[in-house]
Amino acid sequence: MKKLLIGIVAAMMASVASAADEVKLQLQWVTQAQFAGYYVALDKGYYKDEGLDVTILPGGPDVAPPQVLAGGGADVMLNWMPSALAARERGLQVVNIAQPFKSSGLMLTCWKDTGIKSPADFKGRTIGVWFYGNEYPFLSWMSQEGIKTDGGADGVTVLRQGFNVDPLLQRQADCISTMTYNEYWQVIDAGVSPDELVTFKYEEQGVATLEDGIYALEENLKDPAFKDKMVRFVRASMKGWKHAEANPDEAAEIVLDNDASGAQTEKHQKRMMGEIAKLTAGSNGSLDPADFDRTVATLLAGGSDPVITKKPEGAWTHEITDAALN
């Protein structure tokens, strides 16, 4: 009887020990190489090695990651910092716990034959801008340039751009929002020569804001068990990102294997992963406070309608990355 009880207890303990902690990650957009590090970590078993059972939730045009996080649909989300800080100022206490992306891929792509050579030439033009939180860097940039966004000869007419490049191809806009790793190449694939275009990278204009950070709710981070889970999640995720950087073609293939929609192509994903690797290079996952300060300064320079009205307090922490990376 004693041996039987010992066996039962041992089995119960083994069961508890083998039970993986669940983590739900909400992506900012659909499955693509922009999120390769997480899919690589899942595919290579890095999450499993950390005792985690990770579910990656694809995003889309109708998915707002902060709302999903607020509603308890995810434990952690990916978000651009302007959107996250705006949500925090509105009362949703999101905290940046890691920053895999060091550089910004956001830019404006314009027709060269419009004569646009510098931001000063934007006046009187129609510019396509993504909304749902993606408009904040653009509005701050225009404010710093002293260019109004309500139309007219001395301002720009803002076209609410869908998540495609049609406004440029159809000449509805002189410039559109693009990412270095995605929409720009959609324009090229549509038959447009790079010589026909002029681009303005936010990074080069000094108005770049941080993209694709990892965020959790402040309240949840007060729980030691949740915090430990995030440490393991970040450690495995960054291992996935560095593997993706070093093996971009393999990473793209892993993304394709996880694309349930079947909408992505091998050519586009491999090219995207090559560009994404440039943006994650130089980051070990720990947020650089100087990058945070630059992002905040850009957002505060929003004229009469700034994205945020004051410098956020408690909007990021090194606790998770310090524990995960050391």
C-alpha cells in the first residue's frame, strides 16, 4: 500500500512538473515574417524548453491588440509604441517588457514625377496614412515640419489608407505609407521601377518611433508567477529572433508553414525576412531608454493635438529582460 501511495504521489508530481504554462501572444498583424522570431521559437521548441505552451494569435485589420489585451484575450501583445503609449494615457496600463525591434521600417513612398524632393514639398499634396494607431508618427512629423494636415495649399490632404498600395498605383495619392519590408515591395511587384519613386524613411528624418515591442498589463506584472512566465517567454522569443536573423530563409519557411490563410508567397516572405533582420539587428530584447525618450519626444511634438500630453511614467521595465538575458 505504501509503495502504491508513493507511486501515485510521484505520478502526480510528474504531471504537475510537466504541465506547461500557457501564454497567448496577440500579433499586430497577420502571419508574416514581421513576426518570424515567435514562430521560430515555437517551431524550434524554445518555448517548450522554457516550460511554456504558447499560442500565437494572428492580427488583422479588425484586431486591435490593446483591446484584446484589455479584454483578457491575450497575456501579451505586440504593438507600436505610439499606439501603446496612447492607450496607456487613456487608462490601459500597458508596459513594454521587451523591444526586439531596434529600428523603424516605416516610410513614405512617393511618385518621383510629382517633384517631391523633401518634406517641404508635401504641402498641397495628398498623402496616404494608416490609422488605427499607425497615424501617430505621421501626425507628429507633420507638426514638427509646421505642415497642417487639414488640406489646402499649405497643408497636406490626408487620405485614410487601407492596408494596401492601391492609392499610389491608382494615382489617388502622391505618397503613401509603406514599410521597408512589405508595402514598398508590393509597389515594385506591381511593375513600378524604383527609379520612379522617392522614399522618406522616418528613421532618416529623425522622427522614427519604436515598433513591434512586447507589452503586458501592469497589473499582471505584479504577480510573481506571471512575471516568471514572461521572463521565460522573452528569453525564448529572443532566441527565436536571433535564429531568424542568422537563418532568414529558414525563418521565412517556418512562417509560411504557420500561415493558415495561405495568402503569403515564398518570394515575398523571404524578402521580408531579409529586411526584418535589419530592424531587429542590434537589439538583445532590452529597451534602450534613449530610444524610448526619442519616441516620446516625437509624440509630444504633436502641436495642438499631440498623441500624448505628458511623458509617461512606468511605461517600460527592464525587470523582465534583465532576468531573461543575464
